[in-house]
Amino acid sequence: MGYKQMQQIRMSLRGKAMVLMGKNTMMHKAIRGHLENNPALEKLLPYIWGNVDFVFTKEDLTEIRDILLANKMPAVACAGAIVPCELIKTGDKVGASEATLLNMLNISPFSFRLVIQQVFDNGSIYNPAVLDTTEETLHSRFLEGVRNVPSLCLQIGYLTVASVPHSIINGYKWVLALSVETDYTFPLAEKVKAFLADPSAFVAAATTATPAKVEAKEVSEESDEDMGFGLFD
């Protein structure tokens, strides 16, 4: 990354964030000098290697990330470089002939930019993927957790407003099962016992009740038709 591009990034972040860079050994030394007052800074040391900069901000991290991603500069393909996009094949190295062809076509598949590797906030380090978390994502995950509350409470036997209806139904099923297997009974259990004793009786009752309703409907329709014809006699 060149000096001009870095200056452009600093200008874009002016008033929102500050970019600091230096030699890795000096950054290690500076952080270790503040460990006594802030021991959580030690978590940053394993990530200080290669070309690393620090971006300090109190603004929305997603906005800062978008500014960094927007300030990128295209670069020509060089032999041996790994392709970052699906121009040839993602992850493959560019050959000499391919690099020459891309340069002749004025195609620059590479780019220089600042990429967020880790997010440090209040002594904790997060993967930059957390910046993609939106309110809709949090809302859907919260609803998913709420739906799991009744199941969890039922499994551990902890009563809540969400699990009480299910607990009552399950308890009632156990009482019915106990009543069927023992001599203990109550009015609703009598119906269950009667059904288990002779299921065919309930089937016959249901089949005889259905034609009666159909017949009653047909009779009412015929009476309506007679009344209609009577008006024109």
C-alpha cells in the first residue's frame, strides 16, 4: 500500500478514527509498557505480525469498516500472486503468460486496502464477522431463543409462563394414563376408558350422526324450492 492511498484513508477517517502504524517490535514494546495498567492489552500481542496497523475509534465500527473497504486501489496481476477473485480460479497462482495477458487487457484483479483482522473492545477480541450482525439478525436469534425456552424448561422441569401450558397438558396425559392402568377414575377418564373398551361404538355413532345432518340440509333446500315455485303459480 502506497503513501498516497494511506493519506486518502486518513482523510476519509478524519474526525471519526485514527490510524497508527509502526514497526512490530515497537508496537510490542509499547503495549507491554501499558500491561500493568491494562492487562487486557496482552490479548493483542499474538496478532501483531506482518503488516499491521491500529485503527482507534469511538464511532460505529460497521461505518469505519465500510470506509476502509471503500478506499481500495486496483493493482495489476503479477506472476506467482494468488488470485483473490474468480477471474481465473479463486486461490490459484497467476502464471507468467496469464499475468501478461491480463496486463495487455488492462485488467487489474488485485487491490490494496486495509482489512480488519480483529476487533478489540473493552478488553475482549472479536472476529470481524460480528460487524455484519444487524438488528434483524439479533431479532431472529432472540426469537429462536424464546422458542427454545419452553422445550428447555420442560426438559429440566422448571416452570415458566411459556412452559406451564405444556406442563399441564403433559401432566393431564400422565393422569389419564394412570387412571386407565388403575382403578382410580374421574368423569373425563371414564370417556377414555369407554373408548378404549369399545372403539367401534364411537365409530358407529359418528357414522350415523353424519347422514342425519345431510338429510336435514336436503329437506330444508327442498322446502325453499317449493316456496319459490309457489310464488309463480
